[in-house]
Amino acid sequence: MNKILATSLPMLTLFCLGATAQKKQSPNLIFIFPDEMRAQTLGFLGEEKVQTPVLNSFAKESVYFSNAISNYPVCSPTRAMIFSGLYPTHNKVIGNCTSLSAQYGCELPQSTRCWSDVLKEKGYSLGYIGKWHLDSPHEPFINTSNNSGDEKWNEWTPPSRRHGFNYWHSYGTYDRHLRPMYWDTDATRDSFKYYDEWGPEHEANRAIDFIRNKNGKMRETGKPFALVISMNPPHMDYKAVPQKYKDIYKDVPVESLITKPSIEAAGTKWGDHYRNCIRDYYAAISGVDEQFGRILQALKEDGLAENTIVVFTSDHGDCMGIHSEITKNNPYEESMRVPLLIRFPGRIKPHFDDILLSTTDLYPTLLGLMGYASSIPKEVDGQNLAGYLITGKGQKPESQWYMRISEGKEALGLRGVRTDRYTFVINQASETQKTIMLFDRKEDPYQMKNIIGENKSLEQELTLKLQDWLKKYGDPWIKNLK
């Protein structure tokens, strides 16, 4: 269950518990998250040779979370955790929402009380722009390219399932970034439109219109607002990037971008895949960075920056061949670690923070920062870390839960625990086949050596931590520990 941290601290009495004076100045919220952007690609970290000048400057004004992870690093489960504050065992999104997973009820329930539902009740005007991917496709399937195969991906979200978002310019999931498609607020299921613009640029244009309330119709004047911008790039197709961003990297020798020992050699399947994709992946990130800057500039020009919380994150990372993994949905750092920066001028002091923040913590923490701690539903699984962020004091999480659920086979799949030093994961591939991974990320930051069997007391300690997570959230996978 959710635990409200440090709400008794005097410094938070006025701010986090929503005194009358504070409510008159309810903060706005801008929540931006591109898809498949791994944490290591933030340029200011110096881990990879990516140009992100806007994020570099933004980091100086924000809290940067160096240990923020996606607990289930694949699209729909992470998005469901972001909006519901619940783990997949509770929010029902146990995998990507497709026509195949629909038989297991895999979609975000209409009855779920998302943070957007809470803000709607508080009088906020809400907008959603970009990828949603929390509804299961159903017949007759939408006539889009990613619904042409055996597994259907894309679906319209009816108003009753938008969880309080008044303004809607969105789609289920669609990866043709140079000609994206969207349903508008009043569109029917068959009246989606295509746009001949790069997705992030188109979405930034719409976001700026929302911020400036173009024609007075984008949001309700005089009300605080919350806006989500869910960009698809740098998600594959990596090559679908405007040439101006590709030009940034066109003369960069590809071998100079091979900065990790976990990247396989040229001439191998995954080594060549990485080399073929990395420039375009970086180009998309630089493009997202520029569009993010345009949104920040609009906030500044309209005098809204000082009273707006801005969050920049991603749903998960992307291995792109590292460890022979094509994208995500695995326990490696390139998949699990996400960029997370939060700016709240005058409320949170900019700094780097290594707190073990999980996806589910975003919901209660944001409501806490906005002054609505008392309205966080008791069933939310995440922790409200607002008090810690403002004061630097309070209980911090000791570990994070990792999972990959085998749809329809509850006892199979991967479960694990991540601490500030170790990653411990058990893969129950079948009733008789089990593999265990243990990485010491301090001594082995690229997770090259599985040290399982070398420290039995450590393995027992981490198994007990994993057991605690499984018990707490009612995961039937726990029988594999017996």
C-alpha cells in the first residue's frame, strides 16, 4: 500500500497538504516522455556521445534521478504504472496491449483512478498528446499498417477511457514517425488523421498551442492545467528521423560511438545491428531534445515556467543489440534505467539524486508536490517521495522490483530485485528450466559477469528481498522461490 512519507514535516504542512493559500496557486504540470530513450543517452552524463543541449541546461535547474528505473521495461506495462501508480499485478496491464494479450484482459481498466482523474476532480484542465497504448485492439480492427498482421496493435481510446483528459490528440501505438496518425478530441473511431510532420515536432506544436490556449479552445481559461506529451521516437523505426538531425552525426566515425564492452564486435549480428542504428537513434534523441526546448521556451514566454512542474522521462530504455537484446524487456541497465528530471522552481533545489525511484512512485510523488498528498488513493503501490525531494529527509526505498510477466502463465517469466549495487533476477522459463543472474554493478557496471554462486549469503539476502516484494504485491510467481 502507499505510504505517505514525511507529511508531518513542518516545511510541508502548507505545501503538501494543500492549505487554502496554496490551492489558489495550484501548480501546472508538463509531463514529457519519449519512448525507448535509455538514461545513458543524456549528454550531460558523458556516458554516450549524444548531443542534448536543452536537457543539459534543464538538468542544472532540476533534480536528476540517477537510479530511476522502469520496473517492467516494455511499453504498456510502464505506461500503466505511470498513470495508475499500481504494479501490473494490480493494474491488469501484464504485457503490451495487443489483440493477442486482450484475451487476458490486458488493458488499463476504466475504473482505475489515475492521477489525471484526481487532478480532474481538483479542477484541472488536462491534455494528452501522442502515444497512449493502454487499450486492447478489438474487431473490426482499425485499418492502420500495424494492424495488418496476426497481432494487432493500434486502437482508438473512447472519451470514457481517457481518465480525465479533456483535450485529446493521440493514438494507441503507431511507429511511422514521419507520417504519424492521431485521433482528435471529438474524432470517432474511424476518423483518425495522418500528418506529414515528424511526430515529436508535430506534438510539440500541439503542446505549444495548448500552453498558449490557441483560440481559447485548447483548455479552460483560468484553471490550472496538466499536459502529457508522449513522443514515440527514439523508438524504432530509427531511420524515420528528419535529415537535419541525422546531419549532426553523419560525419561521426561509428566506431567512436562504441563506448561499452557490452557492444559486440563489428561483423557479428548484434554488433552490426548496433552500428547500423546508433547514429539514427542519437539523431532522434537530439531531435526530441530540440522539441523539448521549444515547449520550455513557450512556458517561459507565457510566464508559466515558475509555477509549472516539468517532468522529462521515458517509459524504458533500449539495448539495440547490447547483450544480444534487440530492444528492451530485459534486466540490463540500458533497458531498465530511464532518464528522469523534475523541475519545480522555488520548491525543489536542483541536484543529482541516487534515490531508488520506481515507476509507480511518480504518481504519488507528483500529487504530493502539487499539494494533493491527502488525495492519493490508498491502494496506490508507489511511495510519495515529495517530502524527501523538498527537505532531503525521510525514508528512502532500499530496493526496486523487476518483472517480466509471461501472459497466461503466471508462474513463468522473470522476477528480480535491484538495489543500489546489485541486480538479481530469476528467469523461470518453464516448469523445469530456471536460470539466475546476479550482477555487481559497482565492480561490473556493464553487467558482463554473472556472479551467481560466488556469494551465497548475498544471494540469500536478495532472495528474501525479492520474496518480500512478491508477497507484498500478491504475485503468484512466488511459488518458484519455494
